Amino acid sequence: MNIFQKSDALYLLAFFLILIGIGTGLLLIPAAWMPSGAGATGDVAEGLSIMDALFIATSAICVTGLSTFNIAAFSRFGQLIILILIQIGGLGIISFTSILMTIPGHRFAISRRNTIQGFYLDGMEYNPRRIVRNIVAFTFGIEAVGALFLSLAFLSLGVEDWLFMGIFHGVSAFCNAGFSPFVSGLTEYTTHIPLLLMLMVLIISGGLGFIVLHDIMRVFLKKKTHLSYHSRLVLILSAGFILGGALFFFLIERNRLYSGMDTSAAIINAFFQSVTTRTAGFELVPQGQLSQPSKLLTNLLMLIGGAPGSIAGGLKVTTIFVIALVMMRKPDEYGDIKVFHHRLTTDTINKAVVYFLKAVALLLVSIAALSFTEWQSGADFEAIIFESFSAFATVGLSLGLTPELSTAGKVVIIAVMFAGRVGLIALAFPAMGHKNYDITYPKGSILLG
């Protein structure tokens, strides 16, 4: 059997690598960057380097938001390329599976059906093609509504190209990408509450997952009487992290970073910081000016991320929930844990633990590698940790290290962004032709702790 027939994981990796290659090539077109544009510095003023083009293309496809220089340095054509890359990368696995389904004569294997059906639960939908259509419809529908409101907000603020800015930020927010064509990002709009509220609605919607959005719609249309267990859990956990994070940031930063704001602006900024860390990456205030406790919480929220089956990155709220349960409760004699009148099976627990351990290992490798590549330039270890968390969780927030990265450091972050967005998903794909052998091995006894 050919190696490329063994698992869709290899197809997925190849798909994203091809997209990154195409995106890099398009960004290198002279018409894509603006030599004397606002924010153009260094290599950009002389021409975009291959490494920077690769970095930004990877960041856009992986909906991260980290960039080695200001996105305002690109022409409208270049920004449009970035926007398209964000949209394709945001849909991610759906873009990938859509292509698989449209290949003439391509047999749609059971494993691929299971991959797509993983976006839905409890018999909500079984037809893979319908699942893809629903997700694409949800994505474009929510983005269109968000872009309309954002465009009107930018128009009222007197922003040039308000329509393009509305569309760009609508897509970037829903896809949790964090890119902004403004020279100073969103830092000029820290007190514009309607604009920030719309951005938060888009970010949260993109981070809830299509399962939850579809479930909410079915309940709203009275096609079912109550939300699924998964949806209720995701909504409770997401609300808890957002509210808890906002309260923490408000209490810690009210007399520091938010001291120059009135109470309403301080509250909305605290909520925005809590929401944007859930892999969106828009920056209202310089992250380097946050207090040490706020930086710690930002790292934790970035690591947690959004919901499974969503555009958001990170470990996912349900994984963290299961890991917390494993730490606090002992499984029963069957290896299951009972919570909220439901039973989490051994299979679910094992998957969460393995996913968590792989993610932590990748994060530690990232921090170690970045420490080796950046120590000679005097990079602060705190900034290295922050950058690694942000890249792995595909967030896009930074303490200012990104533009200062060495070539080797850029390679490390590119690899971490790719692994954080694609690698862990690919590892979860079922292998085609996998065989189970009924072999019982003798019990191995080892000491722990």
C-alpha cells in the first residue's frame, strides 16, 4: 500500500503545506507589498524576504496573527491575499475535506466520513456533504453579518476604505486570526464599545464550534427541546473562562493599565483581553505593559483556547475540563468518570490525556528551541515563553519579540504555528487500514511517584 493511502493525516499535512507554499509565492509578488507604505521597515522597504513571506503566509493559514512586520505595509492586493489565506485556513479541515469530496471518482472512505462527522454529535447530522455545506453556510453567514456591522462602525468613525476594513476584520475575528490592516491595530479604538462588542461576538462565535452553533440554532427554531450535553458543557466552560478572565484583568489592571479609562471602557477592555486570548489575538493594549499576574493568566487562557470543532486553537476547553477531572477524581472500576449526570468513558479520558501530553511536550520543545535561537540576541525568557504559547495556541499576541526574531527563531515559530494548527489535528486522524491484533501481553508492574 502506498504511504499516502494510509491516512488522511498525510493528505491534510500536504494540503496545508501546499497552501502555505502558494501563499508565500503570492506575497512575494511585488504588487503585494508597499515599499514606502505605512509600517514598512527593514526588508519590507527593500522588498519582502522569502522568510518573512513564508512566516506571514503560515501565520495566516494557521489563523495565528503573529507577523514579522506591520500588515499595513502590504498593498490592498497583499492584504486581500492574506484575507483569503485566513478564510481558507479558518475553514481548515472543511476546505480539505471539501476538496476530497469533489475529486472525480474519489472513493469517500469510512474514515473520512468519520473525520467530517466528528464536527457533529448525537445524531445531529450524518451526511458529510451536508455537514460541510452547513459549516460553510454558518461561516459565511456570520462573517457577512459581522462585516456589515463593523463596516458601519468604521464608516461612523470616518475610516477610509471602511467597507474593506469591515470585511477584513469580520473574517479575521470570526476565524480567530487577529490580523488587522491598521498601522496600530485596534489600539485607537479602546473606547469604541459597539465596535469592540461586535468583534467579541465574532470571536466567541468562531471559538464555540459549529456543533454548538448548529445546536443553538436547532433549539432556537424549536427543532429540538434542549441543547446537547457537549453544547451545554462548552457554553458553561466558555462563559466561565471569559467572565473569570475579565474579572481578573479588571481587578488587576484597573489602577494600572486601565487607569486612564472610565469604568465602562475599563470593563469592556478587560472583557476584550479575556476574549482575545482565546486564540483571537487582537491587541487593544500593549501586552508588554500587562502586570506579571495578567501575563500569566494570558498565557493560561491562550493555552486553553476555544471549543473543539471550532476555528479556535489551543488545547480546547473540553480537554482542560477532562484533565481537571482526572486530577480531582478517581475513575471508577470501569475507568469512567461520572459528571453532571453523564459518564465520560475511558476512551474519552485517554484521548484527552494523550492530546494534553503531546501538546505540553510540543510547547516545551518550542520554548527550548526558541531559547537556543534567541539567547545571543538578548531576548527575554518571559517573551520567549509568551511567544511560544501564542504560536502554539495560534493566538497572535506578543510581547514584541516577533519582529526581532532571528532567522532560526522564525523557523521555530513557523514550525510551532504549523504544529499547533495542523499537527495535533493530523495526529487525531484515524489511520486507513489499521489492524487490531488480539494479543494479550503479561502485566507490567512499575512504581509511580
